[in-house]
Amino acid sequence: MIRSPLVWKMAWLNLRSRPRQSLLSILGGAIGAALIAMSTVLYLSVERSGQAWIDAHYGPIDWELRPVDPRSETFDAGTAAKLIDTLRHRPELRILPTIQQEGAVYSLDGTGAETTGAKTGILVIGFPFDMAKTFNPENESLWANGLQDDELVLDRYTAGELGVAEGDVVSLATAGGQPQKLLRVQHIAEEQGLAGYRGSGAYTGTAIVNERTARELTGLEDGAYHAVLAGRADKSASLIFPYIGNDPVYNVEHLKQQAEAKAGQANYVLWFVALSCIAVLSGAVLMQQMMRMLADNRRETYGILRAIGLSRRQVGGIFLAEASLLALLGALAGTAAGTVFGAAAVDWLFVRHADIVARISGGNIPVYPYLSFGYQTAAAAVSFLFLLLISIDAARKAGKIPIMETIRGMPPGAESISSAARLRMKDLLMAIAAALFIGIHLYLLFLDTPELDLGSVAPVSLSWLGACLGTLYLLLLAVSRLDRLLGFGFRMMGWSDSAILLASRYPRLRKGRTFAVALLFGLLMLTVTFAVTLASYFLAFREANRTDQTVLGFGGYVGYWTEAERDRILAAIEKDAELDRVIEGYAVSEPYMLLLSEKGTAQAIVPVTESFIGLSSLPLIERDPRYKSDREAWEAVMRDPKQVILPEYMINRNAEEGPFGRPDEEIKVGRPIKLPVYKSRLRGVNEQWEPDTEREFIVAGIAGIDTKNEPTYSFYRATFVHPSVHEELRTFGHKWPDQQNLGFVLLHYPYEDIGNSYKLEERFAIHGVTSFRSPYAVDAAEQFMYRQMINAFVGFMLLSGIIGLCGLAVIQFRAVRERGRQIAMLRCIGVPNRQIGQMFLLEGTIVSWTGLLAGFACGLSGAWLYAAGAIVGTASSYQLVPFTYPFDILLTVLACLLLIAMALNIGPARAALRLSPGEAVRTASE
């Protein structure tokens, strides 16, 4: 019968004859479809933006080969020639030797005499252009004619930031201290492959020069290279670098694999997918309830059709035709609305901060709205399929409507009331299943928390969701069993007996719908609780102020290689009004490494000067009791060459070995100590260690230093001495291979205002200084990017929740309207409007509040389970942040949702009470 055109015509006319009811049904289905479409847009935007970012910044680059010797930053000419020759004979590889160094690009005025803008953090790269044509053939036109010695290629983003165009002259400098060079912008390239390459993500732009210019800017000898880029000739091949002999001279950095892992990391995409699935589940439940309510509303009509001889299958077919039209319209409308809302959500949550994030880090993946007609069509098809499957289930039940009971006007569900024994057995079995899921969840929560990975997240999530459903079922079961106790409480609050009696009748009669409505409220509260709790926890871990964000108490520093460069930095501070406004003071320090223990590790020697004491906020862990404050201890070291402040590690060494390998030596503040000094040189295995000199000191204090903020560990285990001692011991000192700076200008300024750090970076760059760094700015930038991701995470969940609430409002409104005849009968027999209003308010409030409380409890437990699982097997630093619930936020949200749930029941009830009894009967079927 479903194939008959007459059936479809009847279905269409039926929809048109009841426009209000049809509109509500379409709206209910559209809300579920909108959630699916929004989830699709969000996931596609994140996934496709990640792939576009990989294509732009890596393209043909799969690996980067660096020298295996950590003391060397380059392949020398002989090693590079052998390596290139070996790799060229591997047909599965494409290679490109490169010269790379961090640099800065400066825009100039029309005369070329004055700097008008600067962009730091640029990857300056040079390579053989004849090899680039085969390595990156997509940009062959860029490499075909090569570049002159005074030309460069800039990526479009950097050019836009500086406001330069093709043909303009810019100045280029590298961080190695080489002089600046004037270059003409030969081409502004789209970020693609080599033109967008930024290493492992530490750079914010790309400047390509020819090989000769690159060697001039970096001071690299002919034939030597910093790295060799490699890629697959066959893009379908594995991303594992092929085996090439024993004892390689290189380390392989798997750039493409790292980028793909970053673009698809679970912390970023899978969390959205997981909670999007919950949103989709909410939409599916919403769709189911709308279709079943539609079938219940047609009960009398279908009863009459059965009475005149239509079979159950024919009646079900009539309903399916009407429901299919509603499903199609709801899927199309919901997909269109969800696509628009999803794109707007991505734009609001991600795009508005894209420029700030791009300036902070080249390694962050910007997310932009991605719309695909094919995928959105698929989302509409999935929504329609959901609705159609639900319609088929509702049509099957519509065909089973008893004839006589329906014509008599018996309410839905009354004909299916089973015996008390059967109901008790069903409740018992459901309660056992619920208790089983809850037990599994509690076992994972408290006894055996698994490490969350792609293999375990699915079963853990299923057990959690099962526990959520079980908790909700048991709560509703408890509420139905404790109705007398609840009734006593409501009577004490002034509610009437009739309102309490009527409020408990409908949920008992329609257990399925009661559970579904409570589930929708529960899923809403669960997602909000889960998202906000995890967001608060991970943001606390990323909090920049959680650890010391200074270098020896200074908010930033500028490294220098020569005394002339130091003088240029100091001159810039004194003469530049913007720098002078931000910087409150500075101290110059030139640390070196000194070996103070036999067979030990060298530690930094740092002079204590007046400017250092006046500006540093470095506290002491212990100090000589003779000094009343830390400052007095620091001043004693500045005045007296016999005084010293030692690093914390020297008193934390193994007591059995002693601080210097001598168990008879013990360090105490205020006591004298003799420090041996050894020159750094190669010694034989059996050679006796003899100190080159010894110095006696009095320990004025012990300083604790966070080495993670130090530039190349130049202040590693810093020992603070008088300036004259610093000079005397310099001849015994040395620098580690990666400690290329002669010294540092330590800056004191309001570093917690990240804008000050960006201002200093910009102003120093204008003066040709590109070595300014601020530890807090780096960590705060990472925190900002992480906060944006979390905000998007929570924002999407809240937006889904708001849409879900709209669907709940539709269900509640329909639930009230389908009982229009009961309302009319109650009013005709004299039940006051106030008691009828109390009935609807009490009924809806109990169901919705039960769902919200169940979702709140399950959201708390799920957040704890996922947080605990995320840190199992990870570094202990995660465990330094105690897991706490943001109850101030959660309880506020819970209170608001409880009030909203009550409001959702007040509105439809008041609308029904405004109708006269006769009008209520007429509108019951509309």
C-alpha cells in the first residue's frame, strides 16, 4: 500500500490540514538533524584544516635528516657529499640538501634607509634549485629560473604581515650574528611545500634565498649543509624511513608522521567526535519521541481505519508515508540550519583568533569552516535514515493499535498495561543490568583505571554510557516507588493531593517516554559537566603561572655573541622610547661552565652585581642566619669575595656519596666550604683527578632555580659569586657546544602582560636584534592556543545543549497538547486551573530534574575516569596538578538548567490552561 500514489497524496493532504502539528513535528526532526549536521561540519573543519596545514607546510617533505653527533649542527662538506650520493641512488627517495637558520625580515621605507616593520621567527632556507625542481615539482616554476644573490622568495603570510609586495626591497638577518643583507622580493609564494616549510613548527614564516646567499648569511662553508630533506617518490608508500646501511651519520626526524599525529591527535579531534556522538544520540532520542507522539496523535483515525477493514500493514503504511514526508522535510531543514550554525560556530570559536595564534606559533593548526556538499548531503541522508527507521518502528506500533480501546478514547499505553508480576520481573531484570554496568564503571573508576588510547577508549566509553543509562533508570524506578514519600514532601510544601496523584499517573503509564525525556536532560547535563570539568583540569595543567616563568628572576633576556652586539642591545634600550617605557631595568650577565666536582657535571658561574640584586626576584631556599633577609645574603656575596650562594642540587645529592663524591663533606649555610676547580679536558680512565685550583667560601645561601626556562642551560645549576671571583675563575671555565652566546642582557619588565613581550620583540627586531626571548610569553602562548581549543570544545557542547533544549520544549509542548481532552474533562468536573497547572509542573519537573541530577553525577564520574586514564603511564608532571571539580561553575550551570527545566513545563501548561474546555477538545488532534 505504501507504493500507492493515493496514500502519499492522503499523507500530504493530512500534513497540510494540520499545519501546526506538522510544523512541530518537522521542527522536532529538524533539531536532531541539525545536531548531526553541526557535528559533521565541526569534524570536517578540524580534519580538513589539519590536512590543508600539512600540505601547505610539508607537501613533498616527509623526513628531515640531521647530524647524528649532538655536538655538530651541520654535515661537513665530505660527510654531506657522501650522504647525498648514497641517497641519490635510492629510487624510492627524493632528497634536497638545505641550509637553514632562524632569521628576521625587515620592511624598509621608500629610500631603503629606515626600517618600518619587522617579522621575527622566520626560517631562512637555501638549497640547490636544480634539485628543488625534482623534489618539489608542484612549484617548479619557482625553481626553474633560480634566484640572484640579491633576491628572495617570501611566503604570502609574511609578506602580508610586513606589507611588502613583489619588487620591494627588504632586509634579511639571521640569528647567528651575521650582518643584515638587502634583498629584493622576487616572488611572493603561496604556502605550499618548500615555500611554506617551517621545520617542526617553531617558525612563523619562510624566506627562500639561493645557496650562495644562504651561506653568506649563516657563515656556512662550501659543501656543508644543516639538513637534508627527504620525501617519498611514491606517495602511497610507507612513511617509515627506509633502512640505509649500518652506522648512519644522521638522525631521522619524521616530520610528516609528527604532523599527521598532531593534526589527528585524540586530545583535539576525538574529544569532539566523542561528545558529538552524544549530541547525535540526543538528536536520535528526540526524533524517536517526535515520531511516536505523532503516531499516538493519530490513534483514533487509525482505529477507525482498522474498524472499516484496513489491515495492520495498511494502517502502518499510511502512517509511514506521512512520517516519511515529515522525516524528509525535517532532515532537509535541519541539515541546512545545522550547516549554517556549524560554520558560524567554527568561525566564532576558531577563526576570530587565527591571526593571534599564527603570530604566536607556526606549529599551531588553524581551523577554518569546511563545507562539503557531498558530506552535508550524506549528513542529511543519515538524518533521514534515522527518522525513517524510527518511523518504521512507529508505523509498526501504529498498525497494532487495538480497535475498540482506541475508539473509546483510551489513552496511549493503557491497553499495554501488563500484570503486576510481569512488570516487577521486567523492572528486576532492568535493575540487574543497570547495576552490572554501574559496577563495571565503578571498578574502572576506583580499582583498575585503564590507560586511554585508541584501543581502550571505545569499551571505556560504552561502559560509562551504560552506567549513565543504568543510573537514570534506577533513579526513575526509585522515584516511582517512593511516590508516597515524595507526595508527603510536596504536601508539606502546599501542593494539592489531586495534583500529586495526576502528576504520578502519566509517567507510570508512559515509562518509555518518561525515560526518553529524562535521558535528554541527562545527556545535556552530562556533556556540560564532562566538558567543563575536563577543560578546567587540563587548563590548570597548562596554566603558565603554575611554575616559575623567569630566568633568575627576570622576565626576559636578549642573548649576544660579541661585545659589539651587547653594546648595540644596550644602546637600543637607552635610545628607543618604546623599549625604555616597557623595560624597568636590566642586568648584564656572562655565565660560563665550571667543573667543581670530580667526574661530575659542570655548573654555571654567575656574578652578583648591583643591578642583578636590585631587579632579580630569585628567592633563597636557605640562608645564613646572620642575614635577616634574602637581599642581605645577596648583598654579602656582592661585597665579599669569600661569600657564595650555591645551587639547590648541591645539598640534595645522595648522602652516602657526599656532594662531591667525598662522604666526609657536608654543606651547611653559614659554614665554610672548599671547592675544587677542574679544567674541562679529556682524561684517561685511570687518570687521577687533581684540581687545577681550589677556592674557599662561606655559604651565604642556597638558591633554587627552574632550569627549564634557561637559554641553552647557560645558567645550569648556577653558582653565584663575587664579580672578581667570576673573572678569576674564567680561565678555568668553558662553554658547552650549544652555548654559543657570550652573555645575556636580563630584562626586568611586566612580563605577565604578554603584549609587553610582543612589543619588546618587535622593537628589538627593528634594531636588528632577533634574540629576545620570554619564557612566560612562550608558555602563555601555548596556554592561549590550548584555551582556544577548550573554549571551542565547551562552546560546541553548550550550543548543542541549547538546540537540544529547544527540542525538549517541543516535546513538552506536544505532550501537553495531546492530553487536551483529559485537561478539558478535568476542567469540566471542576478541577481548578491551579491544580492542573501544578500537575504539569510537578510531573515535568520531577522527570527533568531526575535526568539532570543523573547526568550531573555521571558527568562527574566520567570526567574523573577520563582524566585519570589520560595520565596513566604519562610523565609524573601531570600528577602535579590535583584533580578538582569546578563546582562553582558546575553548580551554577546545574541551578540554571533546573530552572530552565521548570520553565519548559510552565510554558506549555499555561498555554493549555488558557483554552476553554471545548477548544481544548478540538485542538487535541491539531
